[in-house]
Amino acid sequence: MEMMQGASLLSRPADEFGNDSLVEEMWASKALEHAEVHFNLITSVHPSQVKLTPYDDQIYATFRQDFPDLEVGRLSDDILKSAVEKLKWRQFAEKFNKMDDYSYGTLMRADASKEFSPDNSIFVFRVQFLAIEIARNREGLNDEVHAKHRPARKIPEEAQ
């Protein structure tokens, strides 16, 4: 119930809040929750089989058209957030502005071969996260983390 109230609150216009620390905490909590769900997904299901949205094909094609040389395995704020890159990402994002939550903030692993940690997280907007993670899934860059962190298979009781 509290989460639904928070989601409702977060959907209100930003200018109603100013610099409210409670809102910032709620955004951070939601971003962390999203990061954990995503990590559990790619470690439970082979990343090549993961479909993040109904628009994965379009997002990936547009991403590789707009960012053909971006190596998505290891990223940093410097790579993603320079003045030139911010403009390119803003133009990319506007192509998907009909998607719900396309501009919401979320956490992304900087190094695709490692799990989430404070040192391996970058704050990005949702469609940027989707583009990079779809590319990582399709280009095999999430395979290593899947192999390292996938849950152990449960042995049926009758086989024990």
C-alpha cells in the first residue's frame, strides 16, 4: 500500500515538490528496487531470452543506429553524460516519449560482468537503461553475470 501511495505521489508534476528529500528518497528506493528486479531476472533467465518491453526490437535498432560504436560492456558517467552525449541521449529518448516511464530515473550496472553495488551503479533514465540492457542481452554481455550469479537448481525431493 505504501509503495502505491509513493508511486502515485511520484507521478505528480515535479514543480510541486521543489527539493523535497522525501521525494528523492522515494525515487532512490524505486530505482534500487527496479535494479534488483532486473538483476534477478538476468541471473534467473538466460539474458538472450529476456524481453524487457514490447518495443525491444525498435529500441535496439534505434539505439544501434544512433550509437553504433558505443561499447556497452563497461560504461561510466564520463562516457554517458558529457555535454555532447547528453544531447544525443536526449534526442534518442524523445523518439520513445510515448512509452510510459521513458524518462524515469533508474540504476544501471556500469560493468555488465559484475553485480550491482554502490561502486558499479550509474543513475540513468529508463529508456537509456533499456537500450543499453537490451544491447547487453543481445550482444552476450550479460552472459557472464548470468553464469556467475544464477540461482542453484533445486533438486526435487523424490530424487534426493
